[in-house]
Amino acid sequence: MPDQEPLSANELLDIVDERDRVVGQARRGDAMAHRLRHRCVFVLARDAEGRIFVHRRTPQKIVFPSLYDMFVGGVVGTGEGYDEAALREAEEELGVSGLPAPIPLFSFLYDTPEHTWWSRVYDVRCELPVRPQAEEIAWHAFLTEEELTRRLPEWEWVPDGREAYRRLLEWRRERLVP
């Protein structure tokens, strides 16, 4: 979040039902601890050559610390829309301002025994020099899709990002078939 503190365990999130309708609010830490369904954005950021921004999360992250991710993104704050959160999160994590609006691709419910959130996947082109937020990102690089595919079985990935990426590849394949 440029010019703001990152969302903390005390920040309020909208709690949503199985149809993504707001049913209440809770602190982020409570939402995570008690498996309350909330909203999240996943933004696939590509550089001018089309390579994907890949990073390793810091050990201080509330969820999935020290794991690799092929998306930037995060939770949607109370009263915030998905599109607004996608731009905020992308600019925050990439350390840039003036990104074009991320393009929404599809939504899905991420639902495991430990976590549940409505997720919206976006795509954005970042031709600006990145300065990733040190509190969020321990390491980063831009990888080709082929390099990313080779790393999938080698590195430990955030499970929700890996699921979002699987769904993204499936979504793309469906659009290639007439």
C-alpha cells in the first residue's frame, strides 16, 4: 500500500458467505485463526518481456511464511473492492506507483480445511523498475513461463497461489478451444 501501513492482524476485513456476499467484519488475525471466509486478490505481474514476477515471502508473513509465489496480492480490506485491492496490492508489493489497472480474469473460492477465501485473479503488465517491499518479499526475479514450470516441483509454493496458477492455466486452455 503506497503511503499506508500494510494490513496487519488488527485490520478489519469483510467476512463473506459462500456466494461472496458480505455478512460481517472481523480482524484479519481472527479471520485467519477462526477460518472466517474473506476476500483475496491474486495479480500475475509480467514485465515488458512477458516474464512473470516470482518471489519468496518473508518469514514474518501471517500466512504461508517463506514460501514462493507467482502472484502478488493479498486480502481485500473492509469496504474495498477487488479491483481497488488488486491495484493497491500490486503497487505495494512491487514497490511501484502508476501501474495500469490490473485486468480481472476470473474468480474462485479457495477452500481448504485450514483456509477459505473468495479469490479474484488478475493480470497486469509492469514495465516500471520494481522495488519490492522488504517486509513482504525476501527474494524476487522475473521468470519465463518455462522457467516457472521447471521450478514448480522444485520449490515450496504457497498453496493458494499454486491453486490460482493451476486454475489460470486451465482458464487459458479453455479459451483456446473454439
